[in-house]
Amino acid sequence: DIQMTQSPSSLSASVGDRVTITCRASQSISVYLNWYQQKPGKAPKLLIYAASSLQSGVPSRFSGSGSGTDFTLTISSLQPEDFATYYCQQSYSNLRTFGQGTKLDIK
Amino acid sequence: QVQMMQSGPEVREPGASVKVSCKASGYSFTDYGISWVRQAPGQGLEWMGWISAYYGNTNYALRLQGRVTMATDTSTSTAFMELRSLRSDDSAVYYCVREAQYHDYIVFLYWGQGTLVTVSS
């Protein structure tokens, strides 16, 4: 399996902050990397696909970058509704895998 | 609109099996694959496997191979996931999710509401 490692595991930030979450793959996955947001008790929601493409309806404060093994998700100015857990996921291999998640909470 | 409607919560004893269903609507069922993803309490997302709704071929996560079987019934647009030899650490919310393809890129787009499976003696 391709292992996906996110950092940090948790992050405290304030409304208006710029935050960056990183995701590293155990082998090159080109840009076959997706990002999801999950709120408590809800199913995950797709934010970014193909490493940097914004899913329709997702605010432009979310952006993604990277290729190969190293990727980032950036939220340019945190809003109250952004406090959630974020997961990266690779779709390079038919055996899909997720990162362990990054919990973003209010400082 | 696309909907993935899952069956209700289940309680099983260790060693038993559970079968979760996922009824799809709002699209042509055989046009897309379906993955199953689970989430133990307070833990992250774990991809369990995938099935082609058209061909019925499957890919399973290595750590679950031998215990999981995925199937579809195209006549009712329903996907099924069966997990056998249940252990306490199989207690989780189980999600079905329909894929979407954007050019070459596969994403998990439409999620079921989740089915809580509790394994306890």
C-alpha cells in the first residue's frame, strides 16, 4: 500500500489565520491527491482534487499544491466553519489510502 | 440528485459477520464504482475496498483481504459489504461512497450517511 502521512496531526488557529497542512506519500503519486474536510458526525466532503483543482462550490480560500510525494493544503484566511478535520487521499493506486487526518481547532 | 442510502445500525458479537447495504439513486448505477470507507470512533478514515458496479470486479485493502466481500445487485442499484470474523476493533461507522471521475482523476464524491457497526459481547 502507498502510505500517506499528514502533519501536523492537530493544529490550533484563530479566525483569519493562514494555515497549511502537509501530506507526504511513501512513493510518487504524481498529482493523484485529493483533500477532504470532515465535520463531527458528518461524511467527508471533497475540497481539492488532482492536488490543486478546487471542487465546485468550495470557497477560494482553500488551495492545494504539490506533486510527486509532497503536497499541501492551504486555507488563506480561516473562517469559523473551517474548524474540522482534514484528510488527504491518494488515487494513484487502485488500493486507495487516506492520511491519518489533521484536526484543526480554535485557539 | 445522487443519493446513497445505507442500512441501519448493527450490533454483532465477536466472530460474527455483518452485511451492510447501500442503495443508490439519481444516476445510472453501473456507470460508477463504489468504495467502502470506515471510521472507528475518534479515528481517521480507512479505505476498505472498491467494486465496479458494471463488471463486479473488486479491489480490497490488503489488511482486510480474506474477511471482506463486496457485491452489487444491479436490479436494485444496491451495493453490499460483508465483513466476517468480526473483532472489537471493527466497531466503526461504515460509509459507502460513489466515485466520480474528473478527466484522469478519481474522487470520492457522494457519500452515504454511514452505518454504525458495534462489535461487542
